[in-house]
Amino acid sequence: MVTWKTKCSTCCLLAYRSDHNETRKLNCSERMTWKYSPDSDPALRIYPVSLGDEGNYSCEIVSSAGNFLLFSSLTVIVPPAVTLTCDKSGVVFCQASAGKPAADISWIPASNHSTEEEVYHPNGTVTRVSYIGWVNSALPTVTCLVTHPAINQTLSLDLS
């Protein structure tokens, strides 16, 4: 017998009993299924994954060889949407919106005068904005580098 559970009393329970060739699903989303056939590979498949799926999971296997318990933690990574804009006063804004975790933002050429702000959203994502004044710069182009576990993105803006 194989049983997958999430760590709460009213959450998903996905079970397979080989001696009866029987599967059960209780409080599980349709996105949660067996990766393959539970008798050959009892891996859990969550597709597409969402932020609400983040958390702790346990898998219990009971067989003639003994009882086995595996704990797994799922962390969902969300790539941010990246924009680079300039306002009329010459302030350049690089924004990495709704990422999880928050993205890192840097500038080329490097600037010690950038300012960063963060907005934490209720769903666990973060928007980070970095901005610099580009007035009186001898360089016509500014480049924003956004680093994140899901993406690395470079945006350039010609201000000439």
C-alpha cells in the first residue's frame, strides 16, 4: 500500500492498495495524480503546480519488506515579470514583479546610487523595484540585470 498525504487534517490523501488494485483520492485537486502507474512507480505528480501546493508532503509505503515513511517539502518558485522604464525627469526604473523569491537587481554600469523598494503580496510573491537617476550621464545606455532562480534577464534602455 502507498499513501501520499499533505500536512493538514483536511488536505489531500492519495492512496493505492496493490492487493485490491484500488486507488483512492480524498480532497485532492485534479492536478494531483500518480506520476505513472502506482504499482510500478508510486511518485506523486502535481501539474500544473501552483503556489497553494507549497508545503510538506509524506509518503508511506507498507509492504512485506516493512513500513517506509518519506517526508518531502515542496517550494514553488515563480519567475518575475521584468520591465525597464524611464520617466520624464530621467529616473530609470527596473522592476521585477511578483516573483518568488524576490529577484536581485543590479545595474551596468554599476551604480552606488540606486534605491530599492519591495512590495510583499498576500500570495507570497514579491515585487522589487530599483531605480537610479540618469540625468547628466555621459553614457547613452543603461542596463538592468535581474537575477532569480527561475530566470536571469538583462534589459537595456537607450537614453540618447
